[in-house]
Amino acid sequence: MARIVDVGGKPDVRRRAIARGAIRLRRATVRAIRRGAIEKGDALPAAEVAALHAMKSVWQVLPHCHPIPLTAASATFALATDRVVCTTTVEATWKTGVEMEALYGCAVGLLTVWDMVKSREKDSRGQYPTARIEGLRVVAKEKNARARPRARRGRA
């Protein structure tokens, strides 16, 4: 029987997860990204937006995940000689963790880079001998003490 786990009785807890992964590319492709010479446009800003969007929609894609009210999310990309590294950070104060949001955002960000540069990565047979996503993992997970209610603003 498939089901979404009942977390209704759990307290809200501040949670944070960081995921990281990389896409290995030809060195010439990385240089083109660095120069802003990708035909589809600027790959890294597109991938940042895609990663953020993905982190907000995990519950729509992974059937056992709850819709989590995220309090913060970010996606950063770093260029190395032969790869692009993505790091995503997700925070929420809620009843369950945000690891899937961080992982999914990272994966979608890296897939977006691949989509943006695929014409440069194909060989003469239409294959991708260099391009591959590697090392997708959770690098940090935090679960703090019970969340404190926010102070109400208003008249004293």
C-alpha cells in the first residue's frame, strides 16, 4: 500500500539540508560557459532558477514527499576546469526533513546545465562521451531544537 506518512503529531523543527553534485563536461564547454558563449543563453543563471523551482515542487514529483513550506533555498554553481559543481541549500521549520528538496534541486540544476550545453557535448555519433552527472549527495543535514513561535508584531 502506497501512502504518505502521517506527520501531523510531530512538532515543527528547524531543518536544513545541503546537497552537492557535479556535471563533468569537455573543457571547451566549460570555457564557453565561462565566456557566456552558450547558444541557448547563460547556462548558470538558467540552472539557478531551475534548481530553485525544483526545490519548491518536490512533492509534485516524488509521490511520498509532503509539500513543505520552505523558509529559504539557494543554488550556487562553481566552474572547475572540466566540470560544473552545484550546491543547494534548503531550510524549513516543519515536521519533516528537506533532504529530498536539496537533492532534487541539485539534480535539476545539473540537468539544466546539460540541456543548455548538449549541442557542444555531442560527438559525431550524437553520443555524450564526456558529459555525466557525478557525486550527487547530501553533504550536510541539520535538525535543531523545537522551533520557537515568532513574536507577534503590532501594538503593545
